[in-house]
Amino acid sequence: MDLSDLYQDVLLDHSRKPRNFRVIADADRKAEGFNPLCGDQVTVYLKLDHDRIKDASFQGSGCAICKASCSVMTDEIKCKTGEEIGKLFERFHGLVTGKTTPDAEALGKLAVFSGVSEFPIRVKCATLPWHTLRAALEAKKEKVTTE
Ligand code: ZN
């Protein structure tokens, strides 16, 4: 099996059965994001332990890439600090925009999004969850949009 087939399977699995697709009723942070280009709409919920993510979840509706990105992201950021998440987002952004050579080890599960760089219109679908996460970490009140 070729690596891109494997990635495709992982993405499909996450978009069909998203992990952490729930509301955290007593969330410490929450932010909403919208990608008008595609119609993706997400709300990210966080439980914090000081600067560390204790729990993360999301709700919303979006395309397969957006849902898969929310699902993998909310899994990958658990137990990480805001600073670690900032670095991870930088790597992820470089990966999906094709601007940096992917460092598979540092990316972990996020590496499955490498194919997104071939579809520039999908980059915002993949990064919307991360922009929304950043707004939640920064406790921003206004809705995030990718435009
Ligand atoms: Zn989308």
C-alpha cells in the first residue's frame, strides 16, 4: 500500500467518525470559526490545566477535510502547552501550504494532511480548526474567519 492511500484512509475515517465531536459544557475556552469559501463552521472547546490542554473537542459542520482536521487536531493537542501548539501549527501550516519540507516525526498524525498542498482551495478547510483553536487560546471573543 502506498503512503498516500494510507493517508486517504485515515482522513476518511476521521471525517466519517470524528473524534472529540462533542460539547464540553464547562469549557474554559471556546471560539467559533467560519470559512466562507467552503461554508465550514466550527466551534472549538478547551479545558485547560494552567497552560496545558486537558481536554479539547469541537462541534460544527464542514467538509471532509475540515472535519478530519478538527478530529486529528483535538486528539493531537491534548496535554500540550500553548507554546507547543504554536510550533505544531507552524509545521502544519507549512505542510498544507507546501512551503516547508514535512518533518513526519514532528508532525505525528498531522502528516496525513500532506496531500492538501496539492489543492490550494482546501488549505483553509484544513487550517480553520487551528485558527479557531488559536482564538480560543487567546480568549478572543469575535468569530474567526479565514477571509
Ligand atoms: Zn471545507
